[in-house]
Amino acid sequence: MRADAAPLTKRGARLVLLHEGDQIASRRLLDVSHIGVFGNASVRSAALRACFEAGIAVLWFSYGGWFAGFAGPLSGGSVELRARQHRAAAIGAPELAAAFVAGKIRNCRTLLRRHGGAIEIPSIRHGGSQPLAFLVEPSRRGHRLAGG
């Protein structure tokens, strides 16, 4: 989306570019991987906050393309989360292992929606309302991951 001195704002789950109050372009947040702001354009705080929540980086450049600054979401939370996941996995908790796999698959689906274009993404639900419940099946020795 391009326009000189146009503010970028958020409306619903979309980023909207305005020019003299009129919408000139719009993109779904899911379809945006990063934002480059060149020259005298502006990003409103609601759009900036939505970008941070969605993990989208915002970079500022001069009119000539010289890098001026960067704003992005805090990434420190995932480090502690990952450490807790590995500690829990070390004790041998199969329910947690299945939840890790389900989360990773959901993340892959998000990345495909964001960067994959017009490809078909099949549903990962299998019966019931629990996503990926089919990955964990009971056995005589407790639970085990399906296929293992």
C-alpha cells in the first residue's frame, strides 16, 4: 500500500491506508508480514498496537530509503515459555507433548495463511471440538503420540 503523507490505521482486523479521510487501500492483518514507512507517512497508535499483537514489525525509512528506526513486538515472553515447555517435556508429560505439537501445527497454519497465497488449508479438527485430539491415542502403557 503506498501513498504520500497518508496515515495507516486499523479498522477491525484490517490495516487501512487513508488519504484525506478516504480509504485508498486495505489489507488483512493476517496478510501482512512487515510494514515499511517511507518519508512523511504515519502509523496511528491503534494500528501500531495491532501490529505488535500480531507480531508484525514496523520499520521507518527516509524518502530516499535510508533506515531510520524499527518498532516490533516484545519477544522475551516466548523464551520463558519455551524453557517451561522443555522442562515439562523432560518429565514425560504426553498431554503436554500433544499440546506442543498442536500449537506448532496451528502456528504453521498461521504462517501459511499469512505467506502462502491462495492455497487451500484443510481443517485440522478430527471429530469433537478438540483440535488434534486424534494425535494422542491411549495404549496399555498410558498415552503415546500416534504414529510413534
